[in-house]
Amino acid sequence: MKLQDNAILITGGTSGIGLEMARRLKALGNEVIIVGRSSERLDELARQHQFKALAADLAEPGAVARLAEQVERQFPEINVLINCAGVQYNHYESRFGDKPERVAEVAHEITVNLTAPIELTFRIFHLLSRKTGESAVVNVSSGLALSPKKSAPVYCATKAGLHNFSKALRFQYEGSRVKVFELLPPMVDTPMSAGKKEPMMTVGEVVDEFLEGFEKDNFEIKVGRVKLLDTAQRIAPRATDKMMKDR
């Protein structure tokens, strides 16, 4: 996949991996449209980096449909969609289901991490598939899609779902001009991982590996320790799950 002269839509583009992707891809000579919830933050980043910006809370009913309509109206030239928005609720202080008042977190996590990226991909796929050049969908999942941890069962389930969605979509469009990528990072130093004590990669290191894999058409881009996790899961799945469950 070429690294320049693309028109790229990035959800979750106002912080973390999404923002670093936006910065780096803009510097390489792409048009970059970021999506986020805060209009003020979007305006600030658009001024600083010459991004285009669209405000949307992907968890709100109808938000993905409205976003897709805006994209088709304002940016029909897009040829790359990067689904990077994500949220994680941990359950360190209780077991799943012990606090019924937290049920809204379950719905929110599933919507943002799984339902929204699938729906958005569906709604704007025709823009990608009708391009005469190459185009791409990039889904940002996680190493936890391969082996889960017990403190975040819903997050792990959504990332496993996104992993399999990416594979199935890739199978459908194999040999076409639409390429389907998946980025599987380990623990990364972002606002989502604030307070965690285990070693983390920087967003810059993650995006370095992403860009290398993207250019080489490495459709499953396993980053850092996820390469080892993938190998361990295939060789000794029970031992790997035991090692990962308490992370």
C-alpha cells in the first residue's frame, strides 16, 4: 500500500495511536480527516496540523449513519479508513456482573469497539471499492484479541470480534483493490493505559511498525510483544492463556 497521496479517515484521531497515525500520515503527504467527540479538540488539532475534522460520538444512536453521510458529502475521495476509536473498562475491583449499575459500560464498550467500526466500514465501503487505485480498511484491534485478560472481558471480546471481522472481510475481497489490514498492538502508553505498571510501547514505536507493515501489505501487523504472543498461542495455548489472564 502506498504511503502518500491518500485521503484517510481516522476515527479516534484526537489522541493516542490515532493521533500519532494522523500526524505521521499527514507528514508523508496524505489528506487526513480525523474523527473525535470534542469539537474544541478537533478544531485545535486541525489548526496545528492542517487536518480536516469531523465531530462524532460513535456511541450515540444514529451517529455512525450521520458520520457516513458527512464523509460521502464532504470527502468522497477517501480511499483509506482507519478504525482506531476504542474504549476499555476494567473490572479489577469486582467480577463481571457484580455491579448491575455498570451495565451501561458494557453496551458502550461493545458499540465503540465493535459495532461502530463494522457499521462505518459497511456504510462507506462503496467509496473505497469504486476507486480506480488501491484502497484500504485498517482495523486497530489488540494483542488481547489473541489471548484475553480476566480484568477486561468485554474489551477482549470486542477485539477478538474485530480480529475475525477483519479476517473474514479480507477473505471476501481477496484479489480486489480493497486491502483489509489489522493492527494488533500490545500495551501502549496512551490515556487508555494510564496507571498501568507493565512495560509499554510508545505510540511512535507502534506507528513505526504500522507504517512498515502497511507499505509491505502485511495484512496482520502484529507489533512488539504481540509477535511473541502469537507464536506462543499457537505452540502452547493453555500456558499462554494462563500467563496472560492476570495481566
